[in-house]
Amino acid sequence: MKEVNQLEKATFAGGCFWCMVKPFDELPGIHGIISGYTGGHVENPAYEEVKKGTTGHYEAVEITFDPVLFPYQKLLDLYWPQIDPTDDGGQFFDRGSQYKTAIFFHNEEQRELAERSKQEVASSGRFNKPIVTEILPASAFYSAEDYHQGFYKKNPEKYRQERIDSGRDTFIEENWTKKDS
């Protein structure tokens, strides 16, 4: 009888959740990605509430993954280059606490790996400002409305334009891609 690998969850906030799905989607070992809200004080928040910044939630993605096929460290390595870890006011043109960056750990191993990866980014010399991405315990995660799920697939032109207009792609190119070359 074949042994089934135990699936785990990883939760990342990186600004607009539309932009945080595609980099992780459809990779071997990734079993699902849900856009949603976490870290707030309101149960079952709606997008319109979260967008106002009054619920305390972050826009985030919850990734279900097989740690044997896609280790948590590999998720962290993919996460950092999607964000500006020095911006404590949101991400790119999405401003407010609901768009701040955070890694929400689900167990002690994830916390340790997240802290270590944050330190590596901080000591890399890549940025001349402090790394402000928070490392927080995972809490209740609420799925966003259906129209937010898989947005990049449902609305490819709008998604592409959002990434361009926000400045996310330019930032990634200038601060992650070019410096890795």
C-alpha cells in the first residue's frame, strides 16, 4: 500500500492577493491556493469591509502543499521575490494595513524557517531599509469571494494590467531579478 504524504498549509500576505496566486499555482506539490483574509478581529469578513482597512485583516493566500514534493523553504524562497519587504504601508499602489506583508506560520518549524529566511533577506545587502515583513502565528483564514479566486486565470488582461500599473513587476525586476543575475 502506497503511503500518502501529509499535506500542510502555508499562509502569506503580500499585498493584493490576486498577485500572490500565480507564482505558486500549478507547481508540483502545490495542491491548492485560496485567496482570502486573515489576522483580523471580524468573523467572516467581506471584501468591501477588508478593503476599508477596519477589520484588521490582511489580504493573503493560503497554500495547501505537500512538504515532501515542495518543502516550506521553497515556498519562502518563492514568496520573498514577490514583495517589497521594506514597505510597512502596504504594497505598491495598494496602501493600508490590509495590504501589508506577513508570513503566518502554522507550526514551530515554519516559524523558525520564516525567521531565518527574513534574516537572510535582511543581511543580503539587497535593500538599504529594514525588512518589515511580519512573522505571525496563523489564525482564522476566511476565503475571499468566488470572483477573487484564480483571478489571473479568469481575467488575464486585467491581472496583467494590475501588475504593470501597480509597479510590482518593475520592482521585482529591479530589486530581485537583476540583483540575482
